[in-house]
Amino acid sequence: MLIETCGLCKVYGVTVAVDHLTLAVGEGEVFGFLGPNGAGKTTTIKMLLGLATPTAGQARILGRLPGDPAVMGQIGFLPEQFRFPPWITAADFLDVHGRLYGLSAAERRRRSAQLLARVGLADRGRSKLGEFSKGMLQRIGLAQALLSRPRLVILDEPTSGLDPLGRREVRDLIHELRADGVTVFLNSHFLSEVEVTCDRIAIIKRGRVVRLGTLAELTRQRAEVEIVAAGMTPEIEAGLTQWGRIVQRLAPAEAATPPDAGHLILAVADEAVAPQVACYLVQAGARLHMLAPRRLSLEELFLRVMEEET
Amino acid sequence: MRSIWEIARLTFLEARMRKMLWAIVLLGIAFLILYAIGFHLIYTDLRGAMASNAARLLEPINFFVLAGLYAINFLVVMLAVLISVDTIAGEIASGAIQTIATKPLPRWHIIAGKWLGLALMLAVFTVTMCVALMFIVKLEADYTVRNPVQAIALIVLEGLIVLTLSILGGTRLSTLTNGVVVFMLYGLAFIAGWIEQIGGMMRSEAAVNIGILVSLLMPSEAMWKRAAYLLQPPFLRELGLDATPFGAASAPSEAMVVYAFLYTALVFLLAVREFSRRDL
Ligand SMILES: Nc1ncnc2c1ncn2[C@@H]1O[C@H](COP(=O)(O)OP(=O)(O)OP(=O)(O)O)[C@@H](O)[C@H]1O
Ligand SMILES: [Mg+2]
């Protein structure tokens, strides 16, 4: 395991930022770390990197204690909020960080040029960071995180401030990293992006993990079946509850279905029950116009999880 | 150890890129030119007036040398605070420290590197200015100051005391608070130096003790007092003509210098400890 935490806690005064967080991230995984504002994501990352000391619990990163210089050379990090020194040029900035990683002069030159091109700043190497826009700073920060060809990359909201093209580029970059076997720990609010890049996802809320698993695992548990049928009686509807809960009833007009048809959404534990539901409705005498299982998108799942009580 | 040097190098780069080096060099040169002109004019006048008694000339020359060195000493203290007050606090506030502290280096290397870089710049400035001033006096009046090496070393040490304190402050305080605290401490030591001095002349033991106590809390001004004492020709001291506003009638002892060394080392270690413990 590249990242392991056990009962990790961080308390700031009366605020519990991270509450007994236990996670493990394996080699080569792209791990998405989601949660609403103030859920404790950045605080967790800081504890993983040795920037903040846990109030309780332990963390291991590449098998060592956070901040151990022996492993920090294999880790790249893009912090969440930063104002890099405005007086330094982009090329010097990468050179300085390359030096801190202990790269040789030749290696630094090569990597700087490569990465500046990779993040679309090839012609801005001589510009000072003070002249950069927010998205350009984000890009140079990303380049900095990749300097040492790290085994583990920790990105705290890498796409905040990026234009749609930039977000696309970051997504491609993460795919490339995964193809190279690099582990990525990603913290993002763009759920559609997490959906397509992450192998596993943890959703945290008030410092606790409330969901953890692959996208398929998370969304399968919360599948829905959309039903349009005429001739539904209260008894038939009551019978549906053996598979799940009716979560929504749409007005017929809205659904553009036959005027006498009812339109409802049934939340089920597993989408595999759809044929049984269909069979039941037909046998019970309802006239089935449509029955469609669908998975929740990550965003819908996220919003549902946030509404839940914990 | 290499990373200490890399951090020190970064402080040079910053000073250069922010044009701070240029500002310091140009203003330093302006100071020296002004001093040379002033010294020349006054010395020419005095020599005419005191042609009959050349030995009497030593007193005003000594006064101007001490005044010049005192001004440099003050510049060194100001510079020590200004170059270091924001270096840690500012980078913590901006988050820029996070990308540095997550590199493969122990945290104390960051403090050590910054200290080294700033201390070198400060020391080079101090030595250059003092040597240039002594050279001007030598050329103009053929006057050789006494104990120049020890005196310059003491002024450098004074700068380092202030620098190290302000680095310690930066690990816990915001830039502004840190600046205020370090300047206040310096002011306190300055006043205490006077209380001690005047107390000594009036033979008030209580006043002397207060002065010493504050010097223990902040030994910066005591270094200047000792430097001034060493710089003066001994016969002036014996004649009791040496209590210039910038000089010292009595000097802090060598033990005080040893204390100041230990004090600086302790403050440095505290800075390392505080920085290593805190969340960034
Ligand atoms: N230095 C600090 N001092 C006091 N409280 C803090 C500190 N840092 C974070 N917190 C608190 O800890 C909680 C978690 O903050 P954190 O920055 O980890 O959230 P986050 O999940 O990264 O949120 P966002 O999505 O907005 O970035 C918040 O309630 C925040 O107020
Ligand atoms: Mg955050």
C-alpha cells in the first residue's frame, strides 16, 4: 500500500476536521477523494505529507512516516491554495524545485523544458510568475509536482481555475500517469472528471468516510428503475416495495406518456432486479410502457449522500 | 546538507530578482560617498583650526569614526529585520512553503538554509561597509582605528542576533507582529544600554543592573557598546574624553560576547524546533 491511514484525526480547537479516517491506496491506483467544502480533504492531504501533525491516529506513505525525506523525493504534490513567489520566472521556479528534489543540472533542464511544454507554457518560461493568470499558475504548479518522475502524485484540486481545455488536459495527464504506473491521489470537486479518471473513490463528510469503493460498486448499490405504466393501483405500487422504495413520482404530462399512465422511480439495491420488476408488473395487470434501469451518476450519488443523515 | 545550500541559494535569488541587492548596494555606496564628503569637509576645517595642537585632533576624529560606524551598525540592524521578517511568515501565509516543505529535506534545513543565505548577505554588507569607512578615514586623516577586526565581528554578531530572533519570530508570528516585536526588543535594549551607561556614571547600581538584565534578554546593543569601547584609543579612555553619544565609557565584558553567541545559537535552535513542530 502506498498510502495507509489508521484512525487519523485532526482537531482544530472545537472543529473536528478529520475524524478517524482509515484508508488504503494501492500502487498504480488513481484514487478520488471527494467531499463537500470543509469536509477535511485538504487537512488529510496535509497530514499525509507531514505538513500537519495528526491529533490522533497514524499515517504511512510509501511505507514511511509522513514527511520522511527518504520518500518525499518520490512524491509530487500540488497544494490547494498557493501564491508562488511572484518574482521568480517559470523556468527558474522549476529549476529551484528540481534542485530541492536533488536532480542533476542536465536532468533539470530536460525535465523543465518537457514539463513546460506538457502544461502548455513552453513559450512562457522566461515570464515571472507574478504575470501569470490563475490557470497558468495552476499549470506551473502541476509541472512542479511531476518534476522528479514521482511514484505517487497528490493533487489537491488540480483543475480549479482551469478552462475546459485545461481540465481536459489534466484528465489526459492523469490517464498518462496511470498508464505509467504512477499512483494518483486526487481531490476534486468536478465529479464528472473524477468519474472518468478514478479507479476508486472515497466520499467523506465531516471528516469521516461515508462511501468507499470503485465507481461501479458505489453506484450499483444505488441503482434506480424508472417505470412508466398505466393501470397502476395502490396495491400494485405497494407490491413494488419488495424491491425498493419509490423515490419520485413524476406527473404524467411531464413525462410525455399516455395520459392514464403513472410515472415513477423506484430506488433498488441492485439494478439486476429490473426483469423481476417487469415480470411482476405485467402479471399484476399493469400495462407497462417503459421500464429502464439506470445507475446514478457520481454527482447524483454525491448529492444523495450529502442529504443523508450521518 | 546540500539542501541547506539550495535554500540559501534561493534567498540570494530572491534578493537579486526583487532588486533588493541593487537597492542595498546603491544605497550603501551613497552612504559611503556622503560620509567621505562630510568627513573631508570637517577634517579640513578642523585641521586648520587645530594646527597648533595636532594631538587634540584625535578626539573629533574618533567621534566621527564612531558616529559613522554607529550609523552602519544601525543600518545593519534595520536590514537584518527587514530581510528576514517576512521570509518564513510570508511563505507560510502564502502557502508557498508547502511545496518546499514536501521536498526530500528535513524541515530544519529550511530554517538553516534561510538563515545561512541571509546571514551571509548581512555579513558581507557589514564587513564591506565597515572596511570601506575605515579606509576612507585612513586615506583622509591617516587615522587607524584600533581593534578593527574584533569591532567588525561584534557588529556582524549584533546583526546576526537580530536576524536570528526575527527568523524565530517568523515561525510563529505574522510578518507585521514579528517586525514590531523585534524592533521593540531592539529599542528596549537600546534604552537599557543608556540607562546602564548613565547609571554607571552616576554610580547607580540599580540602573546598571536593569541595563544588564535587559542586555541578557536582548544582547544586541551590548555588542555595539563593546565594539565602540574597543575602537577607541586607550588614552582617550584614560582622559575620560570618550563618552561620546555613540561610544561607551565602560564596556560589556567578554563574557557578554560569549553569552551573545550562546543566545544566538539557542534562538536558532528554538526557531528550528518551532518550525519543525508547527502545521504549515
Ligand atoms: N489551520 C486551521 N485552523 C483551524 N481550522 C482549520 C484549519 N484548517 C482547516 N480547518 C478546518 O478544518 C475543516 C476541514 O478543512 P479542509 O481545508 O480540510 O476542508 P476541505 O475538505 O479541503 O474543503 P474544500 O473543499 O473547501 O477545500 C474546516 O472546518 C476548516 O475550517
Ligand atoms: Mg481543500
